[in-house]
Amino acid sequence: MHATERERLILDLMQDRGFASFQELDSKLDASPATIRRDLERMAQQGLLVRVRGGAKLGASRASSAAAVPKLGGAPFHENISHNRRQKAAIGKAAAGLCAPGEAVMIDGGSTTLQMCPHLEGLSLQVLTNSLHIVDALLPQAGTRILVPAGSVFREQNIILSAAGEESMPRFHAPKLFMGAAAIGPQGLMQADVVLVAAERRLIERAEEIIVLVDSSKFRGSSGNVVCGLEDIDVVITDAAVTDDERRMIERAGVRLLVAD
């Protein structure tokens, strides 16, 4: 995990309560205790936080402005990234295998779509993404061209969204859109927040093929705001724990199902 990603996760953890204990940071971050201490010292010197006994808290100016920061519903990114990590890595690798060298793709923000990034090296893709995590992962790839929309940063997911709509997006059309979901079921693909739904619908309008990356636990979600119907999806990539009933549901909708090893 890069230092910049750790810094974002640390600030995310403090966003709601204004404080994070060292024990909590140690359990959430993929880093040694010594590395976390160095991160906290560096961030304190930059004025991003204040070191206190047992952890760190937001500085007064950042804490007072936190309430004005736009928030999304649903689980924060730093919680999602650790869930079913092995399955998500396999799904991301399988999704990257669908990318053709030199093509333009859109990758929506998410803990599963992030797992595509290591496997895009050398494909010379043009990638439009609203995810700062994905931008950070793709930056070392000299041959990958990265585009981002204009808008506000939503810290829970570290994605860029805008209520302005179309005018905030680059003029971009892509053969493939890779996206995740909070849940998927007979009603379709679902997300927890209506702001995210609106943004994802704008992406769908710009793509020829919709490819959904979901680990099998997402089939057990019972509710959410519908982004699109199952029949609007072209490919679903999931893991081997998907049940026979869930397989049949996807196939009846005319959707291609890929199961990642």
C-alpha cells in the first residue's frame, strides 16, 4: 500500500469521529506499526492531524470543516477493501483480461475494480475513472493515459462525483465500462446512494458494454437504489462461491457469467 493511499485511509477513519486510535489504524492499514507511526508524524508536521495519546485526531480547522464535506451512504472504502480480498483479486485479474491493447475503457471506483490495475500494465490503455485509488494505482504505468471528471471528492470512497452531470465529464465514449455494486439481484444492479446511482448511469450511457465485477457476497444483498436492470448488463464476473440459483438468475437475463478462479 502506497503512502498516499495510507494517508487517505487514515483521514477517512478520522472523518466521522475526528479521532482514530493507533490500535484501529493498525488493524485497518496494510502496514507495520513503525510505518504507521511515521505516517502520523509526517501528517502531523503537514498539519493534516494532531498526535494525541493512543492515536491521532483531526486538527481544529479540518474538524470544523468535516461536517461540510459531502458524504455517501454505504460502507467506506477502507472497510470494503479488506472484505473477500482474495476473491476480489481474482475477479479483477479476470476483468483485466477482457481489455484489448490500446483501447479506451471506463473503470468506476470500487474495491473490486481497483484489483484490475496491476494487470493493465503494458496494455497502453486510455482509462477514464472517477476513483482516486485507481488513479494512484495507474500512475506508475507510463503507457496508461488517465482521465478524470470534474467534481467534488467524496472521502468515504475517494471518488469524484458532481451534481452538475454531463458537463462535468470529459467527452468520452468507451467500448467497455467496468463497475462494481453494493448488491445485485433480480431487480438489477444496486448502490447505496442516489448520488452514486446518477453518476453511474451517466457512465453507462457512454459505454457499449457493461461489465460488472462483484464477489459472490453481493448476490445476498436485499435492497438498494437500482442503477440498471440485469438485462442492461453484458457480463458479470464473480467468484466460485456463487450459487446455482444465482447463476441461473444471471443467465436467464441473457448476461454472460464469468467465474474467476
